[in-house]
Amino acid sequence: MKKEEKNLEELMKELEKISKELEEENVSLEDTIAKFKKGNEIAKLAEKKLEKAEKSINVIVDEDGSEEELDLD
């Protein structure tokens, strides 16, 4: 069974938690490295979700059903 994917908000909360743990706690070098790796993996997942969302909003469906590229630049 496929593990349920977390949404962007959940990923951001995880990143915040890891960041606070690294800033506030007396963490061993090994734990610091493990937390950093996990945070990096979460950040990559969040980036992919943001890219997917950006692609989704770049296409606007006109009233007649045709699609038009939205230029955000």
C-alpha cells in the first residue's frame, strides 16, 4: 500500500520542527546530520509540490474552455 503523501503545509511544519530542534536542543553530531538529511529530503518534496502548483496555475481555462498560458513574469 502506498504511503499517503503529505501536503505542503505538513511538510513545512516538519521543516520548522527540525529547524527548532537543531537550534534549541543539545543535539549530537550524528543526530544533527540525520536531521539535516531528513530536512533536505522534506525541502525537496516541498519544492516539487510548489513546482507542480505553479504549473497548475499557469494554465487558465477561458470561459469557452480554451487554455491560455499565464505569464507571471
